[in-house]
Amino acid sequence: MQTHIVPVGFDYDRLIAPLIRDQFDVDRVILLEGAVGSEANVEYSRDLSGKLEQDFQNLLGAETERVVIDDVYDYDAAFEQAFDLINGVLDGAADAEMWVNVSAMPRPVSFAFATAAHSIMVERQEDRDRIHTYYTAPEKYLETELAEELRASAELLADLCDGAPERRPGDDPDRVAERLASTRALLSEFDERGTTIGAKEIGGRHILELPVASFSNVKPFEEVILFALGEHGEFASVSELAEALAAELGEEYTDSFRSKVIYNVDRLGPGGKGYIEREEQGKSYRTRLSRIGELWVRAHADD
């Protein structure tokens, strides 16, 4: 039972063509649709998703489902959604295989799904061979060809504007001049900036940091520490964290218990699994979850 998660952006061929050409068995496809961006972009992506839905069914005989990503720039939500989707597929059948296509859609979604797949591989060692991420390169990009067509159109419009009166459009010469100016302006932007313009602000910043998954599984007592940090946010010291854990677990707060907490916090810290951040303040260390630690807690909140 092979399931493919396919984030849909502005591509068609490389989301379905490699599966047809390499003769993949595709039983189920989960198409991810973005719901953020200009109305034209959202509509275009949605139309592509509809075409892919039909073709996956007709050409590959796959059961197809369309899932909406509410905010394609919300990495944390995409990670959590990916975690649930991938685990759901793996838990659904013993022979289920999960294939995650990261070729299209905005990078936060693709990276979130790739990182989630990697995290699940670490947690479910026995299922590593059932989880795959893949990328397909396009044979060619259309942007430069579109730009060349615009140049040819601009030349034609210029000839019409500058030509003899009998060659000029009789009905609406101003419209031709307007289209020529607009085309030249667009080409100028393309030549100067490439295929995109500007840097979008996301969550008050223009850089969206993408956390890296840990390469080690989380042990039971480490889970207790992570959930405690997720619930309380931050502790002024590891001793304060140890006291809170002892109270939660109904254990006596002893030097031995404190040492156990310190040992596990070290294993979860920057020099270990990277789920915890520690900031030195005098003789103590303020202790909080790192970004990937927050994602781990969020993804496991329902466990």
C-alpha cells in the first residue's frame, strides 16, 4: 500500500510524470493545497490540484484526497500536520509505505514535511524502510521562455506604434501603447530581479529559520522533561526544573533525582539531541525548549 504526499504549487509534470515513467505503484495520493497568497495564485494552484486529482485517478488508479494547508508559511503547523499525516498512514496498515514529494509548494511546507518524515524515521526505527522523501528536477524552466515571448511581443507592439499610419491599429492606438509600456516594465523587472520580487515578512521577520531534526530517539524520562518544559515554558535553573518534576511525579527531591534530571537535560541540550536551550545566568542556566523541541512537544501533544 503506497501512499504519496504531494504538495501542489505551480508544477504539474514533476508531481506525476516521474511516477508514471518509473512505473510506480501508487495506491493513494494526498494532495496538499495552499490557501495563502494572491487570489490568482491560489486559484491557479487549486486548478492544478483538481487536474492532478483526476489524472492520479485515471492514469494511476490511485485513491486521491485533497488537504488544505491553511498557511504555507507557518512551518510549525505544517510540521505538526505532516507528523499526523505520516504517522496516520503508517499506523493504518502494516504494509503501508509513505512517499513524500518535496518538489513543489513553498519551501516551508516542503522542508516541514521532509523534517517530519526524518523525525518519524528516528522515532520508528523499525519503520525506516517504509518512509521515503524524494525530489524531481524539471527538464526545463518556462520563465525564460515566457520572457523571450514577451520580448517578441514588445517588439511587435513597438513596430505597430512606430510604423506607417496604415500599419497602426485604427481602433485603439492608445491601448497598444499602454500594453507596450506594461510589457517593457515587466521585462525590465525580470531582467533586474529574476523571477521573484522583494522579501516577504513572516511573523515579524524576513528570515524563517528551519530547524533540523534530531538524529536520536527520545527516551521516556526525556519525554517527561520535554513535556514539563512545554507546559511551563521556562525554568530559571535546572534545580527548579528538577523540583517541579519531583512534585509532578510524586517523587522525593533528592540529590540523586536532581543529578538524574541534570544528566538528561545535558543529553537533550545543544551538545546532545538539541531539544533544549540553556542560557547561562550567573551560576544557573535558564532552561527552555529549542525550536525543534517545541515542534516535538507540539507533534506529540496527543500521545
